[in-house]
Amino acid sequence: MRGAQDGKPDAAVVRDALGVGVAVGLSGFAFGVTSAGSGLSLLQTCALSLLVFTGASQFALVGALAAGGNPLTAAAGAFFLGVRNAFYGLRLSQLLALPRAVRPFAAQWVIDETTAVALAQPTRRSVRIGFTVTGLSLYLLWNLTTLLGAAGAEAIGDTDAWGLDAAGPAVFLALLAPMLRTTTERAVAGIAVLLGLGLLPVLPAGVPVLVAALAAPAVLYVTGRRRADTVRHASAGVPDGAPAGAVDEPPAAERNGGPDVSGEER
């Protein structure tokens, strides 16, 4: 198979990409059910998947609407979640090196999954294959399952009575949990959960999500201060965990430039 001499065989790239596309694409069913339960019509639900096509933002939007939130607030929360895709695009544009005429269409597929598959490839050829196969399979399956989920929810009627209103958050957590690999990431997630749940009773629906986003800069600030203190202590010869300013001072004789003769007889 072509591509094997340069690194990963094309068949292996396609297999991995299809695995991601199919696995994540099936969760579109949960989005369709959740969206219909939040009050959006079948057409509105399908339009979100066709035009927005970023699961986290879509779930955040319909979740806020389902809780009775203001549409503008819900849209703002979804927008901030989707901003990360712009940063993905900066990196992928270098790896894919697509013609200018193709880039606007490829931008629609710049999401977490396509980025993860593309970045895992060793060559530009495999990057393009992984990105294209993941994007195409996920886009088609996500939209198909969204349609089936929304249509099924309308046939069921009251989705809350069946407990399907929990499908969206459950899928969102299932997608998020494997991404929390470091202590910093877990700390951000934990603080965000505490902020979101703690402020839920006192703030309008959708606003706690925006406030919870402050967990990221807060944790990064604290982490940065700790690293700076560690570097400063290491350069000064102070063990980690010692209080600030705990630098060994030289003996009095060395500070005064000679022996301490204050107590000697003259």
C-alpha cells in the first residue's frame, strides 16, 4: 500500500480515521434527542449539525436553552467553546497545505477529532488522508444520527419523561473525560464543575457556563506562579516547599567583611 515506505500505511490511517468518525458520529443521536427536548424543531436541529458541526458547542447551546436560558447567552457560551477550533486551524493549515480554493470547505471539518487524527500522522500525505476520512465520515454520520435522534424524540414526545434529557451531558462527559490527562487539566475541570453547579441556583441559565470558563486562566495563573517560585528557589538553593524568602544567609562575619569582634575585649 502506498505510503508505507514513508511511515504509516494508507490503510492504517483510513482504519484509524474511520474508527474515530464512526465512534463519535453515533453520538449525534444524543444531540438530536437533546435538541428536540430543548424545544428546537427538527429543521433547526438539523441545521445546527449541518452548519455549526462542533459537538461541544452544539450541546452547550441546546443545554442552556433547555434550562430556560436566554438565546443570546446560550449562543455566547457555544461561541466561546468553538473558538478553540480557530487555533486548531492555525496548526492544521501548515500541516495540510491545501490549495486556497479548498480551505474554506476544509475549515468546516476543523474540530477536535479531525485535529487529533491529523496531528498523529507522520507525513503530509497521511495527515491529509486522516483529516479527510475523519471529517467526511464524522460529518455524514453525525448529521444522519442527528436527524434520527430528533425525529425519534418527536415521535416519543416528552423526552424528560424517558430520562433522555440526560443524554447530552452524559455524552459530553464521555468525550471530555479521556482528554483530562494532566493534573492541571483535571484541576480546571473540577473547579469549572464547582463554579457551574454552585452558581446554577443564583444566576440565569447559561451564565454559569461562562463563569466556569474562568477556571482555566485561574488555574494557569496559579500554576505559573508555582513554577516561577520553584525556579527561583532552585537558583537560590532553597528546597521546594520552603517559605518565600527562606534563603540561607551568610554568617555575620561574612556579611560584615571580617570577624565579629563586637564581643572581644579591647
